[in-house]
Amino acid sequence: MAEIKKATGLMDWLDQRLAVNGFIKVMMSEYWIPKNINFLWAMGVVLMSLFMILIVSGIFLLMYYKPDIKLAFDSVNYTIMQEVEYGWLWRHMHGVAASVIFLVIYIHMFTGIYYGSYKKGREMIWLTGMALFGIFSAEAFSGYMLPWGQMSYWAAQVITNLFGGIPFIGEALVIWIRGDFLVADATLTRFFMLHVLLLPLVILLLIAVHFYALRFPHVNNQDSEEFDFDKEAKKYLEGRKKESKVVPFWPVFLSKDFFVVGIALTVFFYLVCFHYDFAMDPINFEPANNMKTPAHIYPEWYFLWSYEVLRGFFFDIGGIAAMDIGLAAFGFANVIFMLLPFLDRNTMHTAPAHKRPMFFVWFWLLLIDMIVLTVYGKLPPTGANAWVGFGATIVFLVLFVLLPIITKIEAKNEGAES
Amino acid sequence: MRELKILVVVLFFTAVVYWGVEPFAHSQMHPHVAPADFSFKDLGHTVGKGDFIKGEELVQANCVACHSVKSVGIQSAMSESDASLAYGVVPPDLSNAGLLYDPAFLSAFLKNPAKAMLVEHKFDQTRTFPMPSYDWMSEDEISSILAFFHSIVKPVSDKALYEEACGRCHDMKYDKTMSHSDKAALTAYMGTLPPDLSIMIRAKSDEYLSTFINNPQKQLAGTSMPRVGLTEKAQNQVISYMEKVGDRKKAEREDLGYKLIAYMVLFTLLAFAWKVKIWREVH
Amino acid sequence: MAVEESRRDFIGMAFGGFAAAGGIVALGAMKKTWDPLPSVQSAGFITVDLSPMKEGEVQTIQWRGKPIFILKKSADMAKNEKRDVIAGGSSYSVMIGLCTHLGCIPTWTPSTKQFKCACHGGEFDASGVNTFGPPPRPMDIPPFKIDGTKLVLGEEGPEYKKMVAKKA
């Protein structure tokens, strides 16, 4: 046991017992971040802020929500929206943050792809990040079911039915997931559990691992420059702050992040109070009716690209049913991003995309293709729309097949140059 | 400047996605329909000047077996529940008929109710519209009935107007206003139980509601909901009541919205000042 | 340099203070979210019409989940100036029907004109004053307001305030 002396103040008292000074140094004032970054590096803190908003607003919703198919709709739309003081605010914040957080996740993710922040030691950051994306998707989907409106019900119906396409066990699996032969009370209560307990726990855990994974390879910078963090940190501590290539997380890095968070939340509150339909689909303000499918059903915008991959194959090929090919492509789309660090065969060289000509083209093609998929994922899949969706799906699959090839060529060319 | 360039790129792609999944997708899914027609041109009716005293006699002779006109003390011969069971829906009280319904619509309605309401597809030889057609009446007689209805009109609240125009079939649970019609009879009559309207204002856009109420077939071909024939003013009162019930925190939301945005703008400015101060040391 | 330092502090403090102020306002909103709902609060007020009651009759009603005894006193019952509720010229005993010992509900015994608690044998007279056994004090009087011959439970009327003042 350490020697305990009479404390000189509160901080000293805490320091002797919890080593708070050391902890603050490691976590904040001597956690080094490269200086050569732009606002895209603030997306992590923006995500954290939105996640906090989701937790806090979620707590208040949880106080009044009733997970029962007879009560859920009114508990949300009457009790929370009309009776509880600021209940509408928590619900709007929760709904809008859930949608906006995906936009920021996508920006965060494409930033990582563009600057090559997924490889050469940063694989674990990428993998935990993509795992977070996956769990957030499940969290969003399970949360969407809770108000038990028309979209809640039919999204649950369609998405759980997806698993029916899995050979042999499909049918039994669907019933197992639903806990009933149809989407019913049992489905609602188990998804409620997932949404408010299991998935948030996993998210918290994954966030911790995601942050921890940043420690060793360090944060990337906008030129993907590699340098000795210890040496640069020493310069900073010696007072040569302008010369050093790093800044401490607190207060320097965070001061910029707070500014970006401020802008993000200004837009966020505008959306919450004045422009929320994109995140809170009007159709979901009609109570669930298992005898009437809405004229148009579609997932939330952030699922559209993979949904379009799913329905891109609308005809059978070589005796394999369209539905099965679609399901296989959908499965592919959902794991392929995870494998990015291993598909990039130029493993030992990290550089931003504008310094990698072929990868640069690949990056923008991928982004544009995913936007095309997203837009067509919402349109009715008829006539020309179906063909555009099919084409974009093929492009998506081909891009990922091409990635190992072009990065291999890139590695070879670089080898030849040096 | 590099940051600005990046910002432009991010905003551009965000805007494209937003445009694609919201305005563009909705324009594709919900094709544009002609705006509400409050003159009911398709019915081709005009209304002459009638004699309201004669109109009252005609109403006494023809309408009061089923309808009441409570504002002038006329009670219906049938009780509400009997009428509901017999016809599927409680027949309306006619006190405010002159206020609710457009005169051109009403005169066409008297001559052929199912046609004016655009519900002919529901009725045939075996199943007839509960109210008989008064196509044997002269134009002058119809004008007189209208003149009578017009003469007894008094302004009514949004809620009372809603109850007369919509509340005989629809419930408004969140305002504890329930339809007086028998649920089973109503379901049999309409083919399906008309939906509760408590938060319909959040489920449908203003534009949808205004064209739908004016002419349900335009938005939902084949629906059994009749065209009610409301005047523009009456329809606006109905929508305003629906908003009062279904979106009762709207004023609070907008008021708080400005405050939250103002707070965040100040927060951002202060954060910016602090950031500039701190980064001056390291740049 | 010192000026620089203090200026940096000032901006940092201003920003931190502003953020904290926002947080405090948000806490206020959160507190309001915890408040009982309007429908719960309005259910906390009950109006009872006393005029149909007969002398010597006891009625029990529920108010905020508790039993409330209302007894219209007959001539042979002793008046209690400190506790009687006078409405429409008659005296009533109004009390929360929970034994002040451990919270059981005493029963009215018309023959002896007493409230008797089955749990530990406590007894109260017609005015609700403890006369025997472990109860430490008379049965509590709920906040009320007199509105003609009607009694509004939950609201503190002038008669209630006067009664509380007398007791103190």
C-alpha cells in the first residue's frame, strides 16, 4: 500500500487514493493527438455527444413507455407526446438523434476509408468501429419497433422474414426470433429488452474497446504521416508547442471538437423542433394494423443501400431464386466493410486517397454507388428503377472484388518506384 | 481553406442523399394530385335563390324522419342508436348544414347522394345508399331547402364542426370524442372501421389532408370514405381541430426551438472564441 | 503574458459557465418530466356531495389511494370544535381512515360509536380522536375545501387552514 500523507487539498486527497492526476494525464492532458487534422476528426466526439443525447432522452422515454402491443402506441403518442412535460422533446430528440447519428457514422467511416485509417496497426479500430455500426443498426431497428406504428410493425415483419431465406433452418429461425408465429407481443417485449438493455451494454463495451484500440497506433492525420509521438510529445511539454506535431486531447483537441459539436447541435435542434419528418416517418403515426400493409414501406434512410442490394436481384439466375441471391448479396454487403483492412493488399503503406490514384477513383465510385443505392432503395422497385438498382448492386459487388486487385497493383508500383 | 473545401464536399453529398430519400422519393411515391376543388365543378350544379319559409316546410316534410335540426327544435323521429343500427351510421343533425356543406355540393347531394359523395362504387341494386335521392325535386325546391339551412346558420367551434363533419364515423380518442355510431354496424357499412383521427395530423401532411377530405378518391381510389362536401372554411376548421388534438405541443415546440437554437449559436460562438485562443498557442 | 493568460481564462470560463448554465436548465426540464402527469394531479382532487348523507352515517371514499371516512354527526355525538367540519349547518368528521399506529384501516362500530382498529386494538371516538390503545394521535385530517354542501378533497380551503392553525 502506498504511503498516505495528510492531503493538501481535494485533488491531492483523491490523487492519493485514485491516482486521479495520473489518470487525467493519460486520458486527457497528455493523450496526444496529431495537430495536422481537420474537422472530420471531430466526428468521434460528435458521435459521443449524440450517443449521450440518445441515452439521456431514452431514460425519460423509458419512464413512460409501455412494452405491450395494446399500450405501446398510446403510451408513446399520447402519454409521452401529449401529457408528459417535455415528453415530446425527448421523443423528438431520440428519434432525430438516432437518424442523424448514422449520418455522422457514415462520415466518420468514409473519413477512415479516405485517409487509410483502417490499416497498418489500425485494424482493431476499424473492426470495433464496424462492429459498433452493426450493433447500432440493430439498436436502431429494435427501437423503431417500439412505438408499434404501421412502419414499426411492417419493418419488423419484413426484416424478421429475411431470415426465412436461410437454407434449412430459416422458417424455424424466424419463429424463434419473433417468439411467436407472427410479429406479436412476444416480439415487441424481446426487442424492447434488446433495445434498452443488451444492445446498449454491448455498445458501451465496444466504445471502450474502440477508444482503447486508438491508444497504440494513435490517431491518424490528414497526410497519413508517420512520426514518433513520444518525441513530439516531449517537444510540446518543453514548451515548443508550435513546433510539435501533436496537441493534447484536453484542452487543445477538445476545444476544436466543442466548436464542431456546437455547430452540429445547432443543426440538430433545428431538426428536432422544425424538421423531423425525415427521422420520424409520418406513417408510423398510424397504429400497427396486421391486416393492412402501407402503400409504400421502406427502411430508414441509413439502411437503404443494403436494402437495395437485397432487392437488386429481382430475377432468378441459373436456377437460383432471386430472393436467395439477394439475401446472399445482402449478407456480403453487411460483412464486406468489416473486411476492408484485409482486402486492401497494400498493407504497409498508409496514405490519403488523393495520393493513391486508383484507390482515389475506387473511393469516389464507392461513395457515389452507395448514394445511388440509397436513393433507389427508397423508390418503388418497378420498371427502370429495378434496373438501376440492379446495376448499382453489381457495381457495389464488383468494386469490392476489384479492391484487392487494385491495391496489389498499387503496392507493386510503389515497390518499383522505391 | 482545405477545411472549407472538405465541408463543401460533405455538405454536397449529404444534401444529395437528403434530396434523394426525402423530397425526390416522396414525389415519386405520392404522385401529385390536383389541388382541392372547393367549387365542386365536377357536379356542375349552381344554386338559385330560394325561399327559406318554403324550405322549412320541405325539410319538415322530407327530412325529419331521420334527421334532427336541433337548433330550431326539430327532433328526429328515430333515436341515434336505432338509426345507427339501421343505417350503419348516425344520420347528421342538420342545424349547421348550411355552414358545413358547399351549396353546390349540397344541391347535387340531395339529387343523388351517392354520386355527389363519390361512393357509387359501394352501392348497386342489392345495396342502396341509406338516404333516398330527391331527384324528383325541382331546382327551386332544392334552392329553398338550401336557403332554409342557410338562414339558421350560427358560427360553431372547430370541435363542434369536426364532430358533425367527421365525428359520426371517426373517433378522436385523445380528445375523448367518440363516434356515436354502433361500431359493428359502422364496420359493416363502411367495410372497415374508420380510423381514429387523434394524431392523423402527424400521419398525413397538410396537403394530403386538404385534398383527401375534399375528395378522398383522389388520394385513395376506391376508398369507402365519402366526399363530405365541406366548404373551404369548414375544412380548415376541421384541420385546425385535428392539429389542436394531434399536435397540441406545436406552439411549445416551436417556441422552445428558437430558444434552443439561440442557445446553441451562442454556445458555438463561445466555443469558437475559446478554440481560437487555445490554438493560437500551438499554431 | 499575464494579460494573455487572464484573457484565455476569461473566454474558457465564459464558455464553461455558459455550457453549465445550459446543463442546469436542462436539469430543470428533466425534473418536470418526473412530475406527476396532469391526469394524475387532477385525479388528486375529489368532490363529495355531503347533502344526501343521513345523520350518524359513515361513508368511506378513496382519495389518493387512501380511505377517507366521512361521518355526519348525530345530535348525541359530542362536538369537537377543533376537528369538526361544518357544512350546510351540520357537523361532519372527516379523516384519513388509517390508524395512526401502524396504518391499518379501523372499522366503524355503530353500537359504541367508535372506530376500532383490528390490528392492535386501537380505538377512536366519533371525531377520530384516539381514546384507547397504541395510536399516538387522532386520525389525520386531509386537506379540504368546503363549497356549499360539497367537500373538495385535496384543496386547502380556509376552514382547513384554520383547523391546522388551531392544532398547532
